[in-house]
Amino acid sequence: MTLDGAVMIFAGVVILVSLALALTLSPYWLLLTAFVGLNLIQSSFTGFCPAAIAFKKLGVKSGAAFS
């Protein structure tokens, strides 16, 4: 798995978990979903992604989008 795939899987999991938490606990968990979405948008413009940096430090090999 490359860094690109790891970031996309992580973002998807966080979105699904926050939706489940919003349905079961509090609608304020939707703020986490919004944060992930905004982070994906800004990283597409700037190339800066905190999750990519963390995964790279964990030893995940680089992909096409995040190197």
C-alpha cells in the first residue's frame, strides 16, 4: 500500500466513524466529518497533509500524490 491509499483509507474510516458517532451520540460529531472534508480539499491545493506526514514517519512508501 502506498501513502496515497493509506491517506484515503484513513480519511474514509474517520468519516464513517464520525457519522456513526453522530447518529448514536451527538450531531456535533459531524464537525469531525467537516474537518476531514476541508482537510482533503486544502491538501489537494497545497500538497500539505498531516496524515500523510504521520504515515510517512510510520514507514509507508510514497505514492504519486504525496511524496
